[in-house]
Amino acid sequence: MQAASVVYAVGPSLQKIHSDNPEALAVEENGKAEDIEAASSIRTSLMGPFAGLGDSILMVLPKTIFGAIAAY
């Protein structure tokens, strides 16, 4: 479910960056075995840090803002 929103958000930028080489956007579909493995390992290694950022933004930030407003 999150993959669709990430592709929707990042897709236009990637298309603009790689407009001269459309094959760069389809590494997993057209790539060799080592390219597919590299893309998969990058995606897997970034799951933890991005999950931590998302958790801190979505869980901590609103409580802090509303607490500051309520204390004012």
C-alpha cells in the first residue's frame, strides 16, 4: 500500500532525472541478476531508517505540536 504512494511521489522526479535513459527506471524488469539483487538489497536496507523516520514524524510530532499549543 505504501509502495504506490512512494512511486506516485517520487516517480515524476525520477522520470525527469532519467528522461534520456528510460531503462534506468525499470531495473528489476529489464536488468541482469546482479542488478535485480542490488535493487532489492538497497530497498531492503532502507526499510528500517525510513520506518524510523515515518514513526517519529507521525507519532511524536503531532503530540508535540498539540501539546505546545495546549500549553500556550
